[in-house]
Amino acid sequence: MKAIDMHVHIPRQPGLPPSDMESTLRNFFNANDNNETINSIANMYRKLDMMALLLSIDSETTTGEIPDSNDYISSVVKEHSDVFIAFAAIDPWKEKQA
């Protein structure tokens, strides 16, 4: 393994509405390739001989947007454990729910 990419987002959890924040960031960074899949991202990291730390953002209390669940991120990591590492997202404003 050559390196670990410490900041990687994957496609939204199936069944969740599109994220306004994601659309804004994709436009800002000119990253509008919506054809990416989890498998294509995993294969890219395999070809690069790298791993990727998967991030989700839970800012529901401030944005109202439902986050990808930590269980979703965990399931993706289990499926591609050779290239993905999980990082949990917690919104501290959710108090005990967090």
C-alpha cells in the first residue's frame, strides 16, 4: 500500500434524498461525475495501491439533511475492507442520540 487518502466521500446511501451540500461542493470543486459507484471507487483505489478513509457528515441539526448512516458506511467497508477504512460521523447536538 502506497498511501491512505484521509478524506473520501462515497455516493449517498440508497433511499436518501440528494444532498444540497453535496451538490454545492461538487460544483465548487468541479467534480460533477455522478456515474461514480462504490465499486468503481474501490477499484480505483485498488489500482492505485491505496486505501481510503470514508467520511460521512452528520449535520442534520443545522442543515436538516439526513446523513448517510454509520451502518451504511460500515457495510461498504465490510464489502471492500481491502481498500476502505470507516470513520464514524456524530452530531454532538443530538445529545444522547449521538
